[in-house]
Amino acid sequence: RRWMEPSTTTFNTAISSCVKGSASQQALSVFGEMMQSVVELDKMTFGATICACEKGDQWEKAVWLVNLMLQSRVDLDNVAFNAAVSAFQTGGKWQKALHLVNVMVQTRVERGTITCTAVISACGKTSEWEHALQFFNTLVQSNVRQNACKFNDAVSDCEKGDRWRMALQLFRLLAEGKVEYH
């Protein structure tokens, strides 16, 4: 009797299914089995497994997985990075979220709306509104188009930090067309 060997796709599907079923620990277990096999890890593997870390409130494991991903020779995309930034947001680790965005820039991975919103929220969640606003300002200066979500998060951080002048500056960005509403 011959048994079919699991493939990268099989493992990735199992990990994703666990994540969707709110079984984060099981997803991490499947990843562990995958690492012990001869099956190749890919960007889908890392994206789904880091998403399990986010859902399971395990930002420490997300750090380890990001480092492993960077050491591996997988194609990088923003899915795994977004999941990691969101895990850091959930864990209140705004410094790690900001650092990861710098890694994204260095590795030429696009920073999308999800990434930017999670970083701003991570900073705001821990009352680090100045860092949230600095990050937002960096995005504006680098001509990254802003959307309404990031804009609203930044204004909310101003409110929490009693920074009405900064809130007005952000409002002016909207008036100048540097913020797009979807």
C-alpha cells in the first residue's frame, strides 16, 4: 500500500483551515510538523502561520516566524508582514510594529493600508500617539497615498493625546487632497 505524502499545498491548506476555525495552536502544530518534513516552506506558509500567531495573541512566535521567513529564500509579500504587524498591534508592541515596517521598506515589500493602519493602531493603543503621528507624517512625506482608515486613526490619536493643532494639520491634508476616501 502506498500513502500519499503531504505537500506544501496540503500543509498550507491545513494551517489556513485551522486559522479560519480559530484553532491557532493547532495551526502552529501543523507548521511544526511541516518544518520536520522535507516539504518546502513558502510565503503562503508564513502568511497563514503568522496569522495564527495574530489570532492566538502570540506575538513572540510571530517575531520568530518573521526572522525565519527572512532567513529563508521565500518570495516576500505583505501578507505575512501584515499579519505580524497586526499581531504586534494586538500585543501592544508598537516598537516592533514600527521596526517591521522598516524591514518591509528595506526588503522592498509594499506597505499597504492594512500594514499602516495596524502600525498607527498599535501606537495609539499604547498611548504612543506621537509615534503614530510621526509614522503618518512619514507616509505623507514619502508620497504614500493615505486612505480614510489611516487618516481617521491618526486624527483619533491626536484626540487621545490632546493634540488639537496636529488634528487640524491632518484635516488640512484631507483638504489638500492627500487623503483619499474609498
